[in-house]
Amino acid sequence: MDESEDMPKDFIELKSEELSVDEVSELVISPYCGAVSLFVGTTRSNFEGKKVVHLEYEAYTSMAETEIKKICRDVRQKWPSVKHIAVYHRLGVVPVTEASVIIAVSSPHRAESLEAVMYCINTLKASVPIWKKEIYEDEYSWKENKECFWANSEK
């Protein structure tokens, strides 16, 4: 395979079905890359002493996809050697231990892919219109990302 046949690609998906780490990581593997870095955000069973039953995510889908595309463009400017990027986010109900978000990045060397994955998750939480509701045994709470720029601008 000629490297020109393995052009850099971005894989972006917001979906209500269960996310697969294997599926997402497979998307970014390249014979020209020695590193695939992953971030997997999962639902935990507790928050500040309350038992979490599950999470629920909602999104302004078209805007969220546009913002994730911007993140991918930024990654490629900051780390030109990055080959493929995958950002998958689950919508709807996400039970405890299941993945809410999976980000995968491939690059020739580990430093770029690790830095790019961290940038992706931090920027996603700060700028992408996806909202999380934590459902507890007897109540619920909409959670604000402390990184979210529009939420913090009003304080």
C-alpha cells in the first residue's frame, strides 16, 4: 500500500447504540503509524456520595458534528503527523460501566497521538453542545462541564 492510499481520515459519530472500543480503534489503525492512542469515558456508579443509575446524553447533533470537525482540523494543525482521528459519542441512556465517548488517534509516534487525544477530549468538553444528565436512585441532575466556555461566561 502506497501512503497516498492511506489518506488522513476523520471518523465522527453520535449514536444511541453501545460504543465499541475495538470498532473505533480499528478505524484509525494505519500501517504507517506506530501509535494508536485512546480515551474511553465511561459511566461511573457514583457521584459525590450518590448512587448513579445511568447517564443520559442529549446533543444539538448538527452543531456538535461541526464542532468536532473543527477539533479535528485543529489537531491536524497542531500535530501534522496525525493520521486518523475517530470521535464517537453516545447519546441517550448510557448504563454504568459503558462508554459515553471514545476518541482514537493514530500517528507515527506516541507523543503526538497522546497529546492529540488529550486535546480532543478537553476541547470536546469545552465546546461541543452535548449535555449530560445523571440519574440517581431518587433524583437527577443536569451536569455542567467545568470546561464549557458558554456555561462559564455567564458566571
